[in-house]
Amino acid sequence: MEHGKCPAGLREVDGRELVDHIRALRRYARVLIGSPADADDLVQETLKRALLYIDGASRIDNLRAYLFRILHNARNDALKQRLAAGTPVPVEEARLLAVELPQVDRIACRQVVDAIQCLSEEHRRVILLVAVEGMSYREAAEALDLPVGTVMSRLNRARAALRATLGMEGALELGAGS
């Protein structure tokens, strides 16, 4: 296909448009898998796949959700390869903020990160997309290839687990969704 041309029904996407989503993809990948180097590799694989496959997509209504879906597929492929090779997948702590915080705030952030790391991966994915990335329920459902009701249910259980872990029953509202 000639660059700049798009078949009927496709929304044209160029590489510059992908750049707008790199920070969110990196942030999400780092919290999801912990290791900054592995997260950067995952984002690189996501962008590579996006550039290779975007012209063949049937229709891309929401590029952001589409990129997060590619990221999840790449993550699942990497997990399958590691499990097949017998290599364990380590979950390391993630650093969420780039600025220095007062010690009390750093401790609170660390506790939240630790609590998120204790969630099952299916709950961690949903809470990160909705609470950290600010996706709507519909966008998160599209990114994870799940029904919206499943996203809402998992998010509710993830929030409850975080509140219980942090000792904040009834006090913590993570991500509005909608």
C-alpha cells in the first residue's frame, strides 16, 4: 500500500500520531510488569506491531484503545514464550512518579504500588487502565477485548481489594470510568 493512502473504511494513522501515546503506554507497561527495561521492550514491540499492522486493520475508531490492545497481545505472547521456556516472570516494584515527593507521600505511593502489585493480573490491568490511564470503561473493555460489564466487575473487585489491603474500606475511589 502506498504511504498516505488508505482503503475505504480505514482511518489513516501515521507514525507521528503514535508518538502521542508513548508516555501512557510506557507508564502502563512499567506498572503492569515492573521492570523498566522489560516495559520499554514491550512498548517498542507494541509500536513495531502497530506500524506493521495498522494498515491492515479493518477499522480503527480509537487509536489509544487499539494500541493498548496491541500491548496486551504482545505481553501475552511474551508470557507464553517465557512460560514455554520455563523462565519465571518476575514482578518488581515500579516507580510511578518522576518528581521527588516528601517521605510521607513516597511511603503512601509505595504502599499503593505494592498493593496494586498484589492484585491478580486481570484486576491490575483494569485498575491501571481506568484509574491510572483515565480510560473509560468502554475504552478499557476495547483495549482488553472484554465486555464492558466484565471490566466494571473486575474494577469493583480490584478497588475493594485495594481498599482492604490499604485499610481504607469506604475511603478510596480509584478511577471514575464511565
